[in-house]
Amino acid sequence: MKNIKLTLEYDGTNYQGWQKQKIGETIQGTLERAIEELIKEEVEVTGSSRTDSGVHAKGFIANFKTESTIPSNKFREALNYRLPEDIVILKSEEVSDDFHSRYSAKGKTYSYSIINRDVPSAIYRNYYYHVKKKLNTEAMEEACKYFIGTHDFNAFKSSGGSVKTTVRTITDLHIEHSGDIIKIYVTGDGFLYNMVRIIVGTLIMVGNNKIKPCKIKDIIDSKDRKKAGNCVPANGLILEEVYY
Amino acid sequence: MKNIKLTLEYDGTNYQGWQKQKIGETIQGTLERAIEELIKEEVEVTGSSRTDSGVHAKGFIANFKTESTIPSNKFREALNYRLPEDIVILKSEEVSDDFHSRYSAKGKTYSYSIINRDVPSAIYRNYYYHVKKKLNTEAMEEACKYFIGTHDFNAFKSSGGSVKTTVRTITDLHIEHSGDIIKIYVTGDGFLYNMVRIIVGTLIMVGNNKIKPCKIKDIIDSKDRKKAGNCVPANGLILEEVYY
């Protein structure tokens, strides 16, 4: 048995997220079908994250085990030939038998893109969240530093999903700002359900001067979901990279 | 009669170009319908350029004349409410009666985006042309300078369309290069049919070391379409700005 690791880019706009569902197309389902067509055996593809409907990825990691004799690096081309154009395999390689794309992950970087102007973007409407009111990005940048470190992020978690602990470590959270475009990058050892999107929603409240940057500490300490900001839409979110 | 100038952003992916056709959705047709629904009178909308199917715009200019009493700056919001999300009015304003979005134009800037890596982009597939072989961007940059100036660009024009002269002036042509992304920006007083896409196709031949940069002068002087490169796909092309 070989263990094949795939690095994927995908546009999540037309999918019901990564994980297979009873109804609707998913990335996992589409990828499994393409692999099964290729190797003529049933496979179970494991993913690094359960990205939600509409979330995109530039460096999603998946793996599957196979008896196939296809050279590991040839899966890329053979699968890209079979996949729709909104899912692209960037790399395929053999990894050790104990590699598991989710359990072996040591950290992840996500980005969230905002277009901050009067009107939404026509061209990038599936990739940028539109915020009309001018955001105070300096205040948002100041707020970022309060998130960094090891904290109980229960206030930044949507209900649903079962986790042993709501403690996570954020190693980086910063903002890149160019013209009307604001990009928020966050890196951590793992993220709770909707955690990135709730952090962004809270940073937007800071940018609207509704929360002072220094209040972030109190919100984290409260562990109270109601104290944090809204969960912003999925379309602005991109899984950038997974670390092992 | 008021003369209303509109600045538009649009994603051309799902349209048969700007100009109304007997069959298929166009930007012009969609915009005229939205205006007519709003003001309950027939209008003819004039556009700054006849962008082809799949070409995008960040700063397309259109104008129309109307008896409507709607304040000029309110057309933006009222039309965005009626337009599909892949067409967005950025600005609406009253201009003098003799303003004509095409004939009054003094110049235009286009950009063309290339993703230069082994595999295409899943996320930006409608906006980046995929070139697999590594391009020599230094040679491409050197080639750019031969295009700048006033020349007969007959070698860089697809057949079709009627023009009095094939002489045009290019005031700027330069390349921005970041990671896998190559963006080519060109500014001129006007462009022949497919001229930008043929210039890009020729620059790609330079980037593939099939044409030496200094040979661009000979190609221009030949006025022979067969000497220049291919017309690259529409999806990488964006009309950035129109100058008056």
C-alpha cells in the first residue's frame, strides 16, 4: 500500500464544502470519484480540514492509500485531466504510511479578503467580502496582537462540532492593506468551528470603532460567544497552507 | 436631456462581450434593460470599447441620454439594485451634452494576467491565462520598449472591423511580476481589434525565447499579421481605465 499526499487548490464557490454530504457536490466527493475512475479501486480520501461551503483553498492537503502502480508524482496530471477546472492538484507525492492529512497537521494559515468601498466587486465577488463603511485598519492591526498566543477561544466558536478543548495557539495574525483591499492572515496550530470567520467579524467591529482594540482580551477571557463579532461570509476565506 | 456617464466594473465570463448581439447576453443589453426598467423610457447606451466575450473591465465607461429626473449620482445605487452581481456601477455622474464615451476617449489602459506555473489556477481560472513553460520575463520587459511610440500596428490586428488607420500610439507597456503571476499593463490612445491580446501573445513568444526582443521592431515594420504571435485568450484581459 502506498500513501499518496495531494496538495490542492480549489474554488469553493460551487461546492457544499470539503466533506461528503448526502445531497450536493463536495470537494471530497468529486476528488474521490476522479481517483476511483483513475485507479479502478475504491478509496477514502482524508482531508486536512472540513472547509465550509464557499470557502476556497490554495494549499489544501489530502491523502489516500492505494495499491495502484501509478508513479506517485503522476497522479497530479492524471487527476487534473479528470477533475473539473475549479479543483486543481498542485502536487502529488508518496509519504510515509503513518501520514494523516488531518491528524499529522501541526498548523494552518488562512487568509480572509475584504473589499472596503462603496460598492461590491463584480470581478472578485466570490473571493472578497464587501464592507461598505471605511474600516479603521490601524485599530484592526492593534487588535490583532491580543489574539496572538495560547488562549481558550470558546468565544470564537460556532456551536456544532465536538472538540476536547477550545484552547488554541495563534502564532500570527496580521493585516495587509492595499487600496480598497484588506487581507487578514492568521496562522495557528488549529482552529475551532468558524473561528477564523468570527475573529474577522470581531476585527471588523474594531475597524468600525464599535470595540476598542484592548477589549479583545476581555472578549477572549469571557469565553462568551455573544461578546465576539459576527461570523463573516465564507466567500472571503482561503485555506492558504497546512504545516506538518 | 441629461447626459449620464457611468463607470462600470464587470466580470465578462458569462457574457458575449459588451456589444448587443442577436443571440446571447451582453453587457450592453443587460445594462440597457436595467436602465429602461428604472426610468421607463427607451435608451441607447454607448460604450467606450467593444470588449470581446470573456474580457473583463474595472473601469469601463458608458453614457446615455435621458429625460429622467432621477439625480445623476443616484443612478449608481438604483442600477446596482437591478443589475446582476457580475456587473457593478462604480460611479454615475452628469456630463456635458457632447461627451461620448467612445469618441471622446483619449486613451485606455488594459492589463493582461498570466499564471506561469505547471498547472492552471482553480480560483482565478477566469482571470488568468495559464502558461506552463517558465517565461523569461527579463526578455519580455526588454521587448516592451520596442512597442512604445507611434507605429503602424497592422501586424497586431485581427481581421474584421473597419478602421481608417492602423497607426496607434502606445505610451506605456510594462510588466509586473510576483511569484507565479505576470501582469502586463499597456496604455495607448486606442487599440486595434485584438491588438492587446496579440501584443501579449508576441511577448509570450519572446518569453519562450522564440523571438529576440530586438526583433519586435522588424515585426512592427513588416505590418504582417503572420509575423506576430498568437491572439491569447480573452479571460486574462481587463480594461482598467479610460482617459478623457
